[in-house]
Amino acid sequence: MTPNIFTSFLNETGDIARFAGRFFKEAFKPRYEFAEFLRQCFFIGYKSLPLVAITAFIMGLVITIQSRPTLVEFGAEAWLPKMVSVSLVREIAPVITALICAGKIGSGIGAELGSMKVTEQIDAMEVSGTNPFKFLVATRIMAATLTIPILVVLADAVSLYGGYLGANIRGVVSWDLYWNQVFDTLAFSDVIPSIIKTFFFGFAIGTIGCYKGYNSNKGTEGVGLSANSAVVISSLLVFILDLLAVQIIDLLSLT
Amino acid sequence: MITKTEIAEPEVQFTNEPVIKLSNVSKSFGTNKVLKDFDFVLNKGENVVVLGKSGSGKSVLIKCIIGLIKPDSGKINVLGKNIPELRNEELDKIRAKVGFLFQSNALYDSMSVRENLEFPLRRHKAKMVKTQIDELVVEALTNVGLAHTIDMRTSELSGGMKKRIALARTLILKPEIILYDEPTTGLDPITGKEISKLMRELAKTYHTSSIIISHDLNCVKIVADSIVMLIDGKCYAQGKYEELERSTDKKIQEFFL
């Protein structure tokens, strides 16, 4: 009997949950793969810096340029830095950065682990006395969980700078005035929840990329499928987690 | 054409001391029974080739022996330990004494040749100092005739070179047993013959016992002390190459046509 879509969805959700559970079970027991963790932080975090920075800069610039006419219409042009800073820090920078990372990191991990799986490199690692789950999976999930929030902080800063340039294309806002307005507007309740949710984004991206790659099959075709589905599922998860985070922040009256 | 002198003669007298003993090993994947109460013994110093059709369970057999696949039932005794019952730490100790050459070589793409060879050493012998590791890496590469490739990336190597490097990585821990999964598949006949001769030489140098999964009769002639025919999940026949080649049994003849 062919399993229907709903059953396979539930099966896969269960498998992903078990996979995430295995991460918590194995990641914090010795032997710690610290060198590999640092290597992954370099690849996942440092190597994503230029892409995240450029995207954040453009987003800041574009959001400011697009918002200006509406605010001018209501005579609220002076509120531009306030509005832009809240929308960038609370929502746009974390979500766009997470989506960029889902594309770059999720697909990279999915394809790398998938190709290691089909070429028996994961088996070879196990035969060499290495727990491949700890060495390949735990290090990547931890690196994604810890570096994506750092990338988001960077994206916040760069996008706000983009916003400053955007505000000065049609108008004149001094450097001091812009940043005073930004920091007067932003409170810890804007910054902290938006950074906390990015740990969950990072965990989801790392876990899905690793799950898809580690369980890859069907040869080279499977590698492509792993990379593709890692991006699709982790991007979708970013939105679902964002929706949940907004609800929780609202319930806790942090807005 | 393989000459008579290239056909394996037992240079190393193997003893009746079993290093691997399988008793009633069964393994199924869904409804497909791959191994059915399979019995097998590998003695110290012996090189046994397992012949069987594609999908007959040859690779499953050696993956069960190294603990990558768990059998449904039966005992797999390797160097005195029953593999399915071992905890991970105990299994790692056995794996340090059993080399495995993968069909696809399984060299790590992200590492250089040196790092590929260092990897099992750093894992199994964590206390070894760098100079010792360097010496062993150079020795293993010299034994396969590829000392000059030490700082190359694996992507820069030809198929035959990759196979030799994989062989060097398998040998670097000086294993007592080596499991070869289709060692000459994907190689041209000349390189395949070179690899087969190298396997034979290295078995003498390192005093290893080995199980070789192969379809390549040229390789089988060179490396086998004896051959096990794996048919319908069972050990159908066992004997020397010449004996099996002369057999009138149709199922055996199919392999030598």
C-alpha cells in the first residue's frame, strides 16, 4: 500500500524530531569535536558574512526608500528612522538573514553530507573509530545555532546603516540625529526577543540540512534532492518559527 | 592473460586459527532475505574471495563483520569478540585491527592525502605524537608507491591512485584483517591487475588475513587462497580457484564462463 502524503508527512516529522533528540543526546557527551566545531563556525559563519552584509545593506536601503513616500503623505517623515529601525531589527534582518542562511548553509550541509553518504565516507568515518553523528552532524548544528545570531546582529547594524543612506537620498538626516532616533526607539524588548528567535532559526537550519544529507539515498540524484529539500523545509520552518515567536512575544507583552 | 605464475600460491602458510567465524548469520531487508544462516571461517593468514551475483549480499556480509550493519540473528566472531553484542567503545577497539577498503574508496574530499591517512591514526591512537604519525603516513604511502602525492588533494588523483591511497589508509593502522569491497571495480584491466598484485604483496608485508568481495576473475586468480560462493544467501561451495573452475555444477560454472 502506498503511504499517503499525510502519513509520510507525519513519519518525516517524527524522524526529524528523533534526529534532533539524538543531537541533544550525543552533542554534550565526550568526546568533544571542538576543532571540527570551530572549522564549521568558520565555514558557516565567516564565509556567509559578505552575502549577509550585502543583503542586509540593500534591505535597509530599500525599506527606507519604499517607506518614505507613505510617511511624507502623512507628514511623518521625521519618523522614518524610528519606523525603519523597528521593522529592520524586529523582523526583516532576522528573517532575511535566516532565509539567506537556509539557502546557503542548508543546501551546503545537505549536499555535503549527502555526497559523503553516497560515497561511503560516513561509513569510512565510523570504521575509523569516529562517531559520524558527533563529528559531522552535532558540530554543524551547533555552529549554525551559534553563528546565525551573530550574523543577525551584524545584519541589524549593516541594514540600519543602509537605512541611514536611504534616508539621505531624498532628504537630509544628520548622522547624529539618525542614530539618536534609532537608539531612542529601540528597546531591549525589540532586540532581545528578535535575537533569541534566531538561535531557533539556526538550530532548525542546521538540523534540517544535516537530517536531509545524513539520510540521503538514491545516489547522486539523492544528493540534489537532499540539498533542495533542505532549503525548502528549513525556509518554511523559519517562517513557522517566526510566527510562533511573534505570538509568544505578544503573549508575554514584550511588544 | 593471467599466467599460471600469477595464480595465488599460499606463500604464507595459514594456520587453523580462526580470526573470523560466522555462525548462522541471517539478514533481511524487508521481505528480501539476503543472508540465510550463513556459516563461514577465515583462518589467520588466509585470503578468501567471496563470489556472488550482484545483490546477493556480499557487501552486506562484510559490513556485518565490521559492525556497520547489524545481522538479524547469528554470531559474528571477530578476533574472539561477538560483534553484534559489542558496545561502541569495544567495537572501535576491534575496528582498529580490521581494515576496510570501500568500493568507492571513500576518501574524504575535504582533506588532503596526508589528512586522509592521518584521520584513522588520530582517532584510534590519540596519544601518538606528530613525528610518529608523519613516519607512518610516509611509510604507508611508500608501500603503495605514492609517496609523492602526500600533499595533493584527493580530487587531483586518478581512479587507480585513489584506490592505492584508500589501500594505504586501510593499512596505516597495521590491521590483522582486511575486508576488501570490490577492490578492482571501475578500474581498467591493467590497473586492476596492479592493484590485485599490490594486495597480494601487502598481505605478505603486513601479515594480514583478508576477505575480498570481487566479480573480477583476474583479481580473484591473483589474490585468492580459496573462494566462497555466496548463492541464495548461503555458502554454496568453497574451494580453490582451479577446483571450482573445473566444477560441473551449473550454478558454479556460471561464474567462470
